[in-house]
Amino acid sequence: MLRGNYAAKIDDKGRLKIPNAFRALIEQTHGSELFVTSLTGESVRVYPMPVWLALEERLARAPSTHPSRTKFLDRMNSFVQTANIASQ
């Protein structure tokens, strides 16, 4: 599990640069597919796809009208993109 934050860099092509140590651990543990989202558009949250899918499964067990579930999904699905970790 990775905790904390990292001042990310965006390259000239608009790609998010993940630190090598983080990238290697993510790829070894979860593969290269990512779920990228933001709560506000000011910062980014990056989830390995298997982690995000497990979270969605847990949310699916909650009632669809539960206020916390609705609020979470509304925020998390405002800025969404799936991506793959590039080799460089």
C-alpha cells in the first residue's frame, strides 16, 4: 500500500509522471491498468484498477440511495479516466 502524497509532474505531452519506486510496486502488485480520478479537478487520485474494482464491489453492496455512497460516486466520477502505466 502506498500512503501519502507526491508532488506530481506533468510532462510536455500532458502525461502524469509516477515516481519509479511507486510505478514498479504498482505494476508488480496490481498490473499496469489504472483508474485516475479527482474530487475537485485540483488534485489527482490514482488507483490500480483491481483496487478500484474491489472498491466498486464494496460500494455495490450498499443501498443505491445511501447518501454516503451517492456522494462518493458523484465526486469520484466527475473527473475520470482509465490509463495504463507507460514503460518510461
